[in-house]
Amino acid sequence: MAERDPVEMQQVIGVEFLRTAPREGWERGVITFRQVGKTYEARVEALSADGEYVGGRPTLAMTTAFRELRRAFAQPGKGTWLTAVATITPDGHVSIDLDYDGEPQWRTPTALGHYLEEWEQHPRSPEHTPAWLAERLDQARAEQRGMVPEVRGSGQ
């Protein structure tokens, strides 16, 4: 599958938000997308002028566009972003802030093994590996070693 242009992916995110948002009563849309390895979560919010949630839901096309955007921005030795926050206005303007180094603030905790998947998919050199990520990787490796059954022979 050919990768789409990042601008096209951004447009898909905006169109999908507008397609599922309430027709009126919102002033700003916010989509927070987090991913490490194969696991991800998306929070979609249409917010009123006073910041009250009035609707919004993720779609498959929206989450696929975010996942493709991650692949498009991946760089050897630098990895890719882990959290994206898209802001959408009622007229369809979309801006996206990408966070490469901050620890994702999961709504539902994720298994440590997903950090190893992230490392395998998007390895980072030491200077591009935040301390919190190095710690999660160490924890995941320790957990992985503890899960491997020990085999002992009897020598017979």
C-alpha cells in the first residue's frame, strides 16, 4: 500500500471529525491520539465555547490516518511521534501538534511489551531516547525475561 501524503492524512482527520461532530453547538474539536507499538487510543471531543464536551467519536478512517501519519514522520534513529493533538475549527481548519518525546498519558494503561514493539518498529539512538522511554524499555525487558520459563536438565 502506498503511503499517503501527510497533508492528505491531515485532511482525512478533519473531514472525519466534521462528519461525526454535532451539526452545531461546538466551537473547537480536539482529537488526542496516542500510540506505542501496535496499541493506540483516540479521544475525540467536540467542545462548546465554555469547554463542555458536546460530542465526537473516532472513526476507522481517522485512526488509520493518524497511524499512517506516524509512519510518514518516522526517521531512522529518531523514531516517530507518540502523541498527536489535532485541533479542528467549525470551518474545517486542522492543526496538529506532534510530541516525539513526552510520555503518552494513557486513559487505559498499556502493557510494557508495547514499548518493545515501538522500539522494534521505530528504533531510536540514545540521544533521541527520552529517559522515561529507556526506563519503560528496561522494565519491559525485565518483565519479558521473567516470563520465559527456565529449563533445567537433569544431566541424564
